[in-house]
Amino acid sequence: MTDSSNTPKPISSNKWILGYLMREKAVFIPSLVALFVTAGLSLAFPWFLKELVGNPVDAFRGQGHVDPQKVLEQSNAVALKLLAALALQAFIGFFRVQGFIRSGESALNRLRRDLFAHLARLPLPYFQEQRAGALSSRVAADLSVVRDTLLNTVPQAVRQSVVLVGGVIVIFISSWKLSLIMLASVPVVVLAIALFGRKVRQHSKEAQDSLAEAGTVIEETVQGIADVKSYTNEPLEESRYQASLESFLEVTLKGAKFRAAFLSFIILALFGAITFVTWHGARMLANGEITMSNFAAFILFSIFVGASLGSFPEIISQLQQTSGATERLRELLNTPPERTDGDPFTKLGGSLAFEGLSFRYPSRPDVLVLDGLDFSIEPGQRVALVGPSGAGKSTVFSLILGFNNPESGRITFDGIPAESIALKAIRSQLAIVPQEIMLFGGTIRENIEYGKPGASQEEIENAARQANAHEFIAALPQGYDTVVGPRGTKLSGGQRQRVAIARAILANPRILLLDEATSSLDAESERLVNEALERLMAGRTSLVIAHRLSTVRDADRLLVFNHGRIVESGTHDELIARNGTYRLLVDNQML
């Protein structure tokens, strides 16, 4: 049984954000000090204004006349002091604003880097359970809320807090009786903040989710725009987006009702209290219970205190929104990444074995995808995986790459269990050329270099020549600097395949995984790709998911899959002679 007393308490969202700001403390703390100073100086305005309004009257009270010259001299002196305070406030404020923006943006960039670094290290099943558009849109929306808080809400909260505390001190000095009457409304306001704030936070979180859903529709439509247009489904996508926007608007309007009611209540409670106190103070002034100077100070600072308190509902509302946004960001950061244990320096020799391996996808626990697989591959062997769709061939690749973990049994490389080797060490010595090639939206050079970051131009061109890609690349107006477009859409299928093969050649893997790369190509493109694949497979352990008989004939061994099991194993000629499952696949032209 776990001792709950030893479990650390989770920190609040505001403290979590402050932790990022404090990592920029060399800029943030001086900016924070400057903020306190400028906030304090802002109180100079009502203080000197009080001197201008109240002091002349008090100074000459009871003398029967007012000396205009003395009033002007006193007013000029006070005005100069006020201007000096304002100038100092403006000077410090210039550097304070820059400092807060710099520390806030730096903290936000650090948070973005942490989020992306963690996101990139999450296991593949996490992404299979998420809609990519919803994930990216939600993170972007949540970061936008956090940004607004760091750059605007935090400075505003500090400033208004200083004004509130300083103002309350002055009004107590001016008249403690009037101050007690006015501050009697504060407990009511605090209770309202607690009640309304919870609702605002809830609706804010729902609104962010709805907005992320709308972003998902955009991303999915853009990614599948060819299918959208092919089926003339533009109106359908418009209606999907409209439905998402209406859902977002509905949730937003619900939240707006609570925020509006909250703000209206604050205005009525605070400024109603100020009105009552001012009326009562006027009676005290008439009865000589308070001087004009103190009464003027009380009125002016009460207005500042009221305005400060009036800004807190919006500040608290923004902090509540930020709390909802950071909950999701922290959930993402708290999601366990892929394993990081194992030897990071293991060099693979090229042999591979599955020992009694069984596997189910977590999303389909009732379906046994692989059932007790046992096979081994020697270094340099070319092995073809054949069988009907859904037999488990692609899952074998997924397990070799460490995207998923077996339910039972194990995978070994050169006799070493996979879990004893760091994932990075395994994947850095593997390369995969899938059937559907996904290129990144940069240049051809960048896409080939992805196989070996930092490769020289000579290495890139050499890999392209081996992949039969250099000729078509050189013929392009921008050559290797040609932008391939989103997912490589500016290149043909055969060109994308050859760029992917060049990438794999540059990676120089010990083990090669090929998901039949020629099934959707024309005859000439297939010939060029096959030539490139032959060069790529030479001297390497190669596993090929085969869909064509021409590929299978050249394999050293065939593994025939059916319902997650290997039902036959041997060369093409041996399996044809057995008259079993493989022969049936060939006769029915399924290969």
C-alpha cells in the first residue's frame, strides 16, 4: 500500500507558470522590482492632486480671504513635484515593459520547447489515440492563453495589487471611519469571486476544447483536400466547421454570461459603496469632522481603490482561464514518454529474432494480432513477409521499431533482448521505406539529409545517385533546393519513393524494413525504384512486406502470415511445391 503522506502535492497552475518566469530571473526580478516602483509612483498622482485641491482651502480656512499669490506658488510647487514623479514613472516604465516582455516571451519559448521535446518523445500509441489537429490546435490555444497571462495579466495583477494596498493605507490615514464603511463590501466581493471564478474556469476549459475541435476540421480538410474535392464534399466540410464554431460560440456565450454578471455585481457593489461613503463624508465635512484635504484624499484614493478592485474580476477571470489551459499542458507533460533505459552504444550486427511473441493493440484488447511468433533472420538475409491484409505483417515492423511492446515473448538483436538496448540505438541502425511516403514540407535536400543530419552536399548527391533520383532532381529549376510542398505533393509517387530511398541510403542502416514500395507506380518508375532498392538492400538484413510476386521470388526466405501466425516458411520454389497457403495466394493472384 502506497503511503499517501509521502506523495508530493501538485503545485498550482500559477506557481507552475511562475516557475518558468523565475528561470528568467535575471530579467524578470529587476522588471518586477521596477513594476512595484512604477505602481507606487502611480499613487503620486492622486496624492499631489489632493494637495492641489485640498491644501489651499485648509491653509486659508478661517482667515476670511485667500491670497491668490500664495495659492499659485503652492500649486506650482505641487505641480512640479507631480510632473517629476510622472517623468520618473515613465522612464522606469519604459525599461520595465521591455523587461517583462523579454522575460515573458523567453519563459514562453522555454515552455514551448519543453512541450515539443516531450511531445516528440511520447510513444506512438499516444498519437494513435489523438486527432492530430485537435492536439496541435489545443496546445496552440492553451499556449496563447498562457502568453496573454505572462505578458499582460501578471504585470496588471502586480500593479493593481500595489495600488490597492497603497490606496487602502492612505484612505485609512485620511479617515478610518469612512474606510471601515467602504471596506465592509470587500467580504461580499471575495465570496462572489470564489463562486463566479469556478464557473468561469469551467467554461473557459470547455471553450478551449471546442476551439481545438474547430482547428481539427481545418487541418483534416487541408490534409485531405484532394479527397474533399474529388467527392465534391466542400459543403460537408463547411457544415462540419460551422458546427464546431457554433459549439465554440455556445460555450463561450455561456461563460460570457457569468463573466458579465460577475463584472456587473462588482461595479454595483464597489461603486455603490463609494457613492454611499462619499455622501457620508460630505456630511462629516459639513460638521467639521474631517478636513477638506483629507476628504479630497479619501475621495481620490477611493476612486483608485475602486478602479483597482474593479479590474480584479477580469484579472481573476484570466487567471482562471490560464488555470484551465495549463491543466491540459501539464497533463501532456506528465504523460510518460517512451522508455529511455538500455545501452545506448550497442552496435547491431544485423541478426534479428522473434521468440514466442504475442501482441494485442491496447485499443483492441480482444483481438490477438500476433500469436506466438517464432522466427530468426541472419545478417544480410532478405526475408519477405507475405499474407492477406490484416495478417499482422505491418505490426511486425512496428514492434521491431519499438513503437509498441509485445504482450509476451521478446525480440532480440544479435541475441540481445530489445529492452536491453536503448530505443535510439535500435532506431538509429534501422531504416524504413513505407508504401505511402511522407516527405516534410521543406526542400529535397532537407528531406534526404533527414537520414543523416549534417550530411555534406557530396554525401546527399551520392545517395540520390544510388537511389536513381539525382537525374530528376538536377533537372528541376532549383535542383536540390526545390520545395516539395506539404507531404511532398509537388513530386510524383515515384519521385517521392526515390527521395525516401536516398534518405535510407544516407542513413546506412544495418537492418532495412521495406513495405512494398512499388505497388502503386507505373512501369518506368517501378523499374527505377527497384534498381534503387536493390542497391539499398545489398549487404543489409532486409525485411520486405511483399505485395508482388516479382519481389518475393528474389527473397532468401518467405514467411507466410495468416491470422497472426507464421503458417509457412521457405523459398518461393519450396512453398510452391508444398501446395499450401502460399500457393493459394499465388494462384489467386494475391501476390
